[in-house]
Amino acid sequence: MTKEKPKYGFMSNTLFAVSTLWHCDRSILFYIFGNVPVILLLPLCSVYLPKVIVSAIEDSKAPMYMVTGVLFITLSMLILSVLQQFIAARMELHHQKVMSYMKATVSKKAMNVSYEVIDRPSTQVMFKKVFEMIQNGEEEGLQAMPILFATLLGNILGFTVYTGILSTLNPLITVLIIASTFITFFVNKAINKWVFKNRDNWLKLDVKLAYLTYKSGSFDCAKDIRLYHMKQWFGDVFKKFMAKRIKWTVTMQGLYYLGNGVEALFVLLRDGFAYGYLIYLIWKNTISVADFVLYFGIISGFSSWCMEIIKSFSKANKINFNLCDIRSYLELQEDTTSTYENKIRTSTLDETAASCVASNPMPCQIELENVSYCYEGEDTPTLKNINLLIKPGEKIAVVGANGAGKTTFVKLVCGLYTPTTGTVKVNDCNSTAYDKQTYYNLFAPVFQDVRLLPMSIVKNITLCDQDQVDEARLLECLSLSGMDEVVAKLPDGLDTLLVRDINEKAIQLSGGEQQKLMLARALYKNAPIMILDEPTAALDPIAENAMYLKYNELTAHTTSIFISHRLASTRFCDRIILIENGEIVEIGSHEELLALGQKYAKMFEIQAQYYKEQEEEDEHEESIC
Ligand SMILES: Nc1ncnc2c1ncn2[C@@H]1O[C@H](COP(=O)(O)OP(=O)(O)OP(=O)(O)O)[C@@H](O)[C@H]1O
């Protein structure tokens, strides 16, 4: 993601940072720039204070003169310090505010981004990187840019004032300080460049390490870790990645040490020469002791102004890259309208799509024309040239070996993936012409991987507030899904909380119970297309059989796509499609495919054989009893 050349210019990123901060918390900008006088005046006061004292003693001035001067400067310093503390405290609060705002923005983005994009490992790395920048906003994120400007302004003003004072001494000293500072800057710049070029390497490792840390303590892996002795694996992999991570850290630290060493060396040479020159001047009586004290302070202050200015430029580069990353993340393709070429085209198509749904809301027709899909980074497409017309209300079963492409097929139909080539049409309208939310509303899927939310059972099913729940529909869905029996056993019934990681009082549903809950959620959604991806995989035979018997009722008024490895379950579907290596190789009703005597028939024969053997075994056991 981060290339040698930033995606956006410095000015463009500065405008972005300022306008975003202005939008989320404009007062932070006033505090940031309110710090400029403090940056300039506080060091100036501390340089002038000893000069005033020494000068008063040297010139035998009246005590009042010295007291007034000292009082004025110390009072100014006190006011500036109080102001500095106040600004720092206020900034702390406002950084929190900006961080919360940005975290909410980034999380919202993650939820809006198209499924295809969030599915990519590169997006996960990007998300982590951006989240870290936001967490440390004053150093790396949005606030860093105006802070840099304010600091730079303060430093340039300080540099100008000190240059003016130093020019009365010897311009060579000024040139020497600037030159040595430049050398250290370029060394540090080269180091930072290396860091930016390589940081994706350790960020990828950080993602892996975070995954391992999370999974080793998470409930969903707890069983496997214990029963399959995964502790060893976790430990080994953690060690392996940690060793690589440490290697990067050591290399980086080594480079930073080198930079610091070069800097220290040049500071020594520069200050040694400058102070030596001052001692020479005082020895020659060319300057007074008071001036010596002043120049002494000015020289060390001047080099730090130079260094800060130069560091600001180097830091600006880093912040510029960071802002590029944040902007690139915020510009990731969203689900809503970003897939379309322009707004006008989108709105026209949206109207067409809306009319398609409105004219024929339930059930829907689905048509796939020459659809192929290739995952990012893969050479060959997972689905190839799929042509299929699913009539309104038709019940389709999708079968095939593991990895054949069944889930990819339903994800394409659902609009989670966009075909690499070809089109998916619902009610004669291209899926990309719909507003994404309208399109998602057409589907009620039950996927293989169950994800419950830390809320009550009723909310997990209806996904709405209590007062908006359609009680009659809820009861019907509970009964159809078999969830009513589960709920009846729970003391808190539908109000029972789920997900133990978050809710202490939550219960743990079994795999089959979770699957029933997911089915109830899909039914409650009442969408025109039902997608059931292995919905009975975790159900007991009675529950599975009950679901098959109710299948027509479950999918009444809907077009349905049912994925299953149990071919007995496909008999009540109107048509079966058999996918092999991403292609539809057979299509027809159960009887038609059996009559065809090809792959489906063979697969069915193998499964039927198993069931027959099972039945014979059961009969044998019964006769013995
Ligand atoms: N996000 C992904 N990125 C890259 N490849 C993927 C991704 N998801 C799935 N695949 C690959 O696509 C192929 C088809 O996967 P898919 O999940 O569609 O198969 P399936 O028929 O549903 O399998 P199963 O019966 O095991 O559920 C597999 O080879 C899988 O490795």
C-alpha cells in the first residue's frame, strides 16, 4: 500500500487533516496553534534571564534594575508555563475526542466496505495500520499534521530570532550549525525511508501475532487447543513469528542507534567548536561575560531550532504517508454506489432496479449469464462460465464436492462478490444496478459459519427493538425453525443473553441450536430469496428430518437455493445443479439426474448404499434385542 511516492500531495493531505479536524473538533486547532507563542518565547526567556542577571552585576546596576528585569522574565516564564500546561491538558482531552471520532469513522467504513474488499488479507493489514495511527493520532494521525505546522512555525520564528542574534557574533558559526544539522537530518531521513519501505513486513507479522494471541485465549478455539494438543503449535508458531518480528525490531533499532550516534557526533563537533570560539572571544575580551552567557544559550538553542525544523520536514514525510494510508482506507470501495461508473447512471439504474423489485416483489427470478469468478491473487477462476435461470419460486439444490465452488456461487448470487465476468440478474435487472442495501434486502441467507451477537435471542433473530417486533411472525419463525423448543427450556426464554465473551450471564447454545437460531433469523427477515448453505449440518436426525418435512413451508413464497452434501435432502427441490471444479456439470430434477446415470447418480448411489447399510445394521440390532 505504501509506495515510495505518496498517493496524495502534502497540501492535499494537510487540507484533508484540517478539514476533518474542523468537522470533528475544531477547538483542537486553536489549542494547537495557541502553543506557537509558548514554543518561541519560553526558551527565549530562559536564555535572557542569566544575561540580565550577569549584565546587572557586571555593569553594577542598581538592585531595582536587576529585580525588575528578573521579575518580568520569571513572571513571563510562569505565565507561559501555565499556558503550556493548560494547552497540554486540553489537548489530551481533545485528542481523545478526535480518536473516538476517527475510530467510529474507521469502524463504520469497515462495515460499509464491500465484502470482497474486507475479505482480502491486504485490507486487514491496512485496517490494523490505520487503527494504530488513529490510536496515536497526535504523533502519527490527523492531529500530527497541524501540530507539525504549529511546531514548525514556532521553530522558524525561533530560528529567525536566534539567527538575528547570532549574526552579531560570527556568521560562520551559523553556517556551521546549519550544515551539521543538515547532515544529521539526511542520515535520519535515509533511516526513515527504510522504515517506511519495510514496515508492511512487520505489520503483517503483527497481524499474525495478534491473531494467535486472540485465538489462544478465545472460547471458540479452547476445545481444539486442549484436545488436539494445539498448545505446542500455538507456542511454536508464536515463537517463529516473534523471532522474525524481533529481527525487524533489532534491525530498526540498530539503524536508529546509528542515526542517534551520527547526531551525537555532530552535536559534539559543532558545540565544541562554537563554545571554543566563545571562550576564545571572552579570553580576548572581545565580548562581555553577559554576552558570553547569552551566546552560550543562543548557540545551544539555535542548534535545537535547526534540528527541530529539519526533523519537522522528515516527520512531515512520515505523516504525509500516514495520511495517504488513512485516506486510501477511507476511500476503499463501498457497498453502496461506488461500483457504478457515475451517479447519474446509478440513480437511473436504481430506479429501474427498484421498479423491478416493486413490480414483482415475491418471489424473485435469478439469472446468471456467463458468470465467472476469480479470487484476488488466484490464477484460475473458482467459478467458470455459469449460465443458469432460476424461475420465481423455484427451489434449487446445489451439490458438489468440497471446494467445488458452491459457497462462492451463493456469495455471488447474494451480491457479496461481483462477478469477474458475466452478470447476475434478479427480476431481469443486473445485480450491480441495485442499491446494495436494496439488493441485500432480497436475500435471507443461512451460512455455514454462525456468528451470534452479544444480545438477547429475540434481538439476534429480529435484529430490531422490542417495540418493533412482529410477534406473530416471530412465533411462526420460532416454530418453523424448531427454535421454540430451545427457547422453552431457557428460564429467561427469548430474553436469554448470548455470547459469553461479552455477557457474563450469557448462555452457550449448542451448534444445532445456533443453526436453528440462524434459520429463525432468516425466516424472520421474510425476504423473497432464501439461501440455505448446509443449514442442517449441525442438526440431529429428528431436527433434520423435521426441517426437510417443513421445507416447502419454510420456503413458501420464496425462491430458494439449498446447499447440501446429503443428497437425500435434495429430493424435495425442483432442480438440482451439480458443480464440479467451478462448472455446472449436471442439472435437472432428482429423478432426471438419477436417470442420467452420471456423477449425481453415482454420488447418490454411494450415499444411499451407506443409508441402506445403516438401516440393515439397525434392523439386525433390533432383531438381536
Ligand atoms: N476468500 C477466498 N479467497 C481465495 N480462495 C477462496 C476463498 N474462499 C474460497 N476460496 C476457494 O474457492 C474454492 C471454492 O470454495 P467454496 O467455499 O465456494 O467451496 P464449496 O463448494 O462451498 O466447499 P464446501 O463444500 O467445502 O463448503 C476453494 O478452492 C476455496 O479454497
